Amino acid sequence: MAIDVSEVIATGEISITGRLVDASNATLFGQATLNNETVNVIYKPIAGERPLWDFPDGTLAGREVSAFRFSEFAGFHLVPLTILRDGPYGLGAVQEWIDVDESVDLIDLAQSQDERLRKFVLFDAMVNNTDRKIGHLLPRSDGRLFGCDHGVCFHEEDKLRTVLWQWMGEPLDDNEIGLVKYIVAHFDSFSREVSEFLSNRELHATLQRATTLLAEGAFPFPAEDWPAVPWPPI
């Protein structure tokens, strides 16, 4: 019988076995175990979040969860399962670990016209991702592509920074337009899901970005008064 990954991550005992040392906030690798079933996870405790000048303290974990819920609500399915729960170092975001296909050159992928990346461009434009780096792309050996590190999303001010500008100004296709229309029409249901994590102003700004995408019918251009690419880009 297949493992119920969501149940294991939500209720299993978390043990920490390592740390991602290149992360700016505490990012811990470990396992969630329930009834002898184990799932590898990334655990980001709120207590390990570094204060930022432009995001409220202690909100990054909630934004990680909100990004997952937006991805699922909109049908992107780009963000690994992410929940907010207690762990060895207190409340934090716990995310399913993705085993990456090491044969994929991430720099080549990020600079390519791979159609899987269009979803990321559309997703990032609406969640206002201010940190889409190359290393945040997680290609799996079965061909699926995931993304991680969404703690600095959903700011009310436009702060989009990404390495994925291949389609700037290009028209959205019919499927993309239909998806954004769905998001706009059903946005209230998403708002209710994440109201404990995001402010009303942030939610309104997210809806406004989706509405603007529909009105313009094209992928966004970089802002003139904000860095277009995160640093470092990797």
C-alpha cells in the first residue's frame, strides 16, 4: 500500500539529520515518521527566520504554505506538499523533500524555452515571487518539475525578481488565460484558505496582479525601479 505522504508529514514525528548550510534562514533536512513509514522533509522553523526589512517578522513559513495552497488551488501543482506544524524547534513550514534528477543542468534548464517553465512564470507573476533562483527549480527523474523557497512571496508591493524572463511580453495562450480567469473568479475561496497567513492588502494585491495579467493578456516585463534578477541568481 502506498504511503499517505500528507498524513506522515502532518502527524509523523520529525527528526533532524542535516542542515542546508547555503540557505539564509534555518533550513533543516530530516524525516517524518509515522507507523514505520518515513518521508524525507525540509523543515523551516519560524524561530530560525532571519528578519527582513520588507517582510514582517515571523511570516515566511506562512508564505511558504500559502504558495503551496495557491499552487494547488490554481492547478499549477508546482510546489511540494507544504504544511505549518510544530517540530523540534517549534512551529514552522514542513515540506516534502524532492529527489532531484542530478543529470539535469539547472542553468541550461533555467535559460531554455522548456514549456514547463511557463507555469512558473505565470505562478511567480501572481504570487509576486521576489526570489526565483535557478537552484529553486527541482526537476525530478519522472519529468515533473517542482519549485521551492517561496517564503518571500505575496508582498503587496510589486517585487517580482526571477531568472525566468524568456517569455516577457509574449501573449498568454488560451489555457493560461482560462487558468487566470478561474483564479480571479474563485479567488475568495483561496483567500479564506490563507487568511491566517496573509494580510487583506496582500491578498488584494495578489488578485489585482491576476486581473492585470488578464487585462494585458501577456507575460510581464521586468519593473524599471526594482532589480529584475535575484542575487545570487543560482
